[in-house]
Amino acid sequence: MANSRTTVTLRNALSASKSRSTSNYLAIGTDLLRNLLFLLFILRWTRRTVLQLRGRGLLGTFFDAYKFLRRISYSVFLRLPGVHSRVQSQLSEALAKLENKLVPQGPGISRYLTLPKEGWTEKQVRAELEQLEGMEHTRWEDGRVSGGVYHGGNDLIKVQSEAFERFMVANPIHPDVFPGVRKMEAEIVAMVLALFNAPPGAAGVATSGGTESILMACLSARQKAYAERGVTEPEMIIPATAHAAFHKAGSYFKIKVHQVPCPSPTYAVSTKAVSRLINSNTILLVGSAPNFPHGIIDDITALSRLALRRRIPLHVDCCLGSFLMPFLSRAGFPTQPFDFALKGVTSISCDTHKYGFAPKGNSTLLYRTIALRTYQYFISPEWSGGVYGSVGIAGSRPGALIASCWASLMSVGENGYIDSCHSIVGAAKKLEATIRENPALRDDLKVMGKPLVSVVAFDSPTLNIYDIADSMSARGWHLNALQNPPGMHVAVTIPIVKVLDQLIEDLVTVVEDEKERERVRIVEGKGKKGQARGDSAALYGVAGSLPDKSVVEQLTGGFLDILYKA
């Protein structure tokens, strides 16, 4: 019995010892795992801090932190009960005003919210289309719109319309059914590649517009970085003046976007600041030729050298420059390197529907190599409907737009584009010289940078530039207001060329009227540069200056909703 009791006691002791050992191992393992996770957390945020400090510097980092805290504080302030209700009330008033302006109201306005029981006759459809075409609008036909409408002339529209009609039902997703569309699309890309000094083996795609071209360039760079370098937290570095489509790409494809200042007097991107921001997650550098706000060409040569040295793709956004940039020198104007002649340039976006005069819905994206293009492909080999592949976002696409684009390029030709470049850029030079030299303008308006293409931007050291923009709007002009810094610009097109003298005359009158208002203010003892009064001032001068942009976002979202109110 004693021996039996001893054996049981020993067995229990061993079991308890083993249980304690297991518990100890689990506790040690848990501690190690916790410490490892904490160490990884510290390393991750240490790396981020180091990259932030290297890229933005100590002062820049403090300034970013200040802006962040200021934005958060203002956001909290806007949520306070009394403030929130007042802001929402003012937003509602602004949106109601927008709706009254954009959505026709009152008697005599027909609304079609359901299908007609019986289809209309051809005569009825045409009559309604004529009414819709005649709705009150800014007279783009009279050259009153800055950019927006890149009109190649009525004769070209006739050719485009015929091409569109011939290929109305065509869809390039079926190249065997519509071989002519496939041929035209390939030739469009080849012609544009030739304009931009593409090397042998270069490739490209046709897209629906500049935004899609930019989106696909960013997607290709992201996929390339993931496939070749394993980058899972992609970042791209863009000028502060780069098109908003790059921010859209960052939002859609989860790419962190670093904005680099474009300071006066050049308003071109600071390549030194770009260089400081490059790190192992950088997938793309960006330059504009020219940018939309100020019409300034970034230093693509310096960006190219940087891209080559750091082995990072460089995209040049030439959507606005399109068929002007390649012809500047042949039209007798100064230019600067911007295309595939620079070895570091790996992709270029070019809108054929701007100064190529093709109908809206046409653009191209060019790559230095075929391999770069393949990174934007989508291929699904196991779909039950068959093997599926597309070059970009869209599946089915309108072959009619491709046909009308091809017809545009073939109708205008090289000499035609040189002539249009001469007249458009020549008019922009005249506007720039007038602002710089005319005694009625030179003291109150200042050209921003040294534009080389079709856009002339200016601000005012003495007057509120948004009042000038609104006064020009009251005279029937649809010009572009700018922000960060405040300004406005004119994007010259063929229709504007014909009425440039009238635009200058109205600008002189508006500036003189604003100067008179300022003189009255001074006499009344109210000081200089009074509170701006119009819609542009409300959006850019007031709401645009708020540290928290949620109000602007709500206003813009409401505007987008209004567009779909029948």
C-alpha cells in the first residue's frame, strides 16, 4: 500500500510539474510574441518618421502636424450644435441657388421621367433635340469659354459626323467583327507615338479621356512596382499643380500621394523637393507639360535625370499640351524637352480630344515599352463566359469615337496642326504681352510664371482676383478661377482666337471698374482690397480658405447630385 501511495504521489508531482512547465512555455511564448509585435510596431513607425523627416524636413513635418491639428480642431468646431446647423442652412441655400441655375423650372418645361408609351416620331425627336440645344448657356460658339470646347471648325465636324455614323454600332472589343476600328485605333496610337519621339518597341493605348489615361499610367506603375520590387505600400510624387486625376488614382488604387510645391516665380515643380521624398515605396514621378492651372511646363529634363538615377518610372502629363507641344518649335515658338527623347520618360498621356480636335471621349496613353503597357491589362482566363481580356477599365467601347478621332487626325494633318499651333499659341502670347505691357493692366494684373503654350494665368496684387473673375462672368465669359494661390486663367482655343481682342477689351473695362470700387472704398476709409462679392469668391475665397474642407466637399457633392436631377 505504501509503495502504491508513493507511486501515485510521484505521478501527481510529475504531472503538476509538466503542467507548470507548459504554462511557463505558453507565458514565455506569449511574452515573446507581444514583444515582437511591439518591436515591429516601433520599427514601422520609426521608419515612417524617418522617411517623413527626410522628405519634408523638420520644419515641414511640424507644419504638416500643425495643419493636421488645425484641420481636426476646425472639424470639431463645425460639429458644434449651433455652428453645424448654421453651416448646413447656408449649404442648403447655396445648393438651392445652384439647382435653380442648372435645373430648368416653371411652366413650359417638359420633363420625361418614364418611357413614352409609344415611341416618338422622328419629327418629334428632332424638335425636342432642337429645344435642348437652344437652352440658355454660355456662348462657347462665340469663343466665350476658356478651354472646355476644343473646336476644330464646322468642316471638321462634318467629317467627324460621317465617320461616327459609319461606325455607329462598332465595338473594338470584337476586332474580328469590326476590323476597321481595330486598324484605326492602332494607327491613332502609332501616329501619336511618332509625334512624341517614341523609340522602337514603344506602345500605347487609346482611352476615353485624360483621366483614364492618367489612371492607367498610375495603375501600370503600381503593378510594376509590386511585381518587380514587392512594393505593397505604393507612393507617387506629383507637383502640387498636377491634375486632380492623380489624386483620383491615389484614391482608387490606394497609392499615397506626395504633393511637391511649385513656388513662384516659376510655378514649376521643385525637383530638389521631389528627390528628398523618394524612398523604397516610390512607384512613380510625375511632371506636367504643361500644367492646367498656370500653363507652366515642369523641368522634365531634371525629372528625367532623377528618374534614371533612382530607377523609378516618370510619367509626363501632356493631356493639355496634346497637339501643341510637339509642334511648338515648327510653329516658331520656344519650347523645352518633354517627351521620349528624354531617356527617363517612361509614359505620356496625350488628349486627342483637346488640340487634336477629335470629339470628346478620345485620349491616348503612351509607353516607352510594350512591357510597361502589359501592367495595365486585365485578363481573366477561367471565366465561365470564356477567356476575357481588356487593355483598360472599359470592356465595350464606342468604335464610332475611334473612327471620328482617326478622321480628325487624317483631315487636319501635320501642316494643319502647325497652323493651329501658330494661331492658338500666338493668341496666348498676345494676351500675355498685353497683361504685362498694357498700362491699363500691368500694375493690377501679374502673369504667373512664363507660359509657353496656350494657358495664361494671372493674379492681382491690388484687386481681388475673384471679383475680376465674377465680373468677366457677368459679361458672358466663362474663365477659370484658381486657388492656392488665388488666380484665374484663360486657356486659348480656336474660338477664343477669333474674339481675343474683345476679351482683352472687356478685361480692361472690368479692371478699371474694380479699381474705381477700390478708390471709393479708400475714400470711405474702408481700406484696400475689400471683401469679394461673387460666386467665385464664395467658393474659392471663403470656403476654399477653411482649414477643414468638408464644407467644400459637401457643396461639391451636392452639385454632383444636382446634375442628375431630371
